[in-house]
Amino acid sequence: MLCQDCPTRNSCLKLCPEAEVYVDQDALIVHLPDDFHLTKMEVQIVRLFMHGKTRSTVAEILNISRDALDKHISRMKKKSDLIDL
């Protein structure tokens, strides 16, 4: 949920984790080889980890289960094994 959908937006004193990620997304550019493709969800996961979020927090922010997050991470690891970083 971003600010426009948040029920406390008019009394908010700081950005929530989701808004922080959105605001900082352009600063978190990861340079990967051209043949290394991430899905939109995988990019969000990487960005949240780059912000130092834990797996539990990432799953909560993205509104997915820990099992689903672990599957995404497993797929990303398999992708990275296929290329020479």
C-alpha cells in the first residue's frame, strides 16, 4: 500500500517501509549482465533486501507468504547460477 491508499496518510510523521522503497527505487540500480532478467517481484525483493529488510519483513511488505518468498529467492539463485557474474 502506498501513501494515497493509506488511512493514516494525513497524520503520518515518517515514510512506511513500502513508501521508502518506492521513493528510493531509482537509487537502487543493480548492474547485472544483459542476459540476467528479473521479474517485477524479484526486483522488489532485491530492493527490499538492499534496504536491509529481513525475509519476514519482505514477505509482509509484499503481502506474500514466507514460502512464496523462498521460492522467488530459489528461482533467483538458479538464474544467477546460469550466468557468469
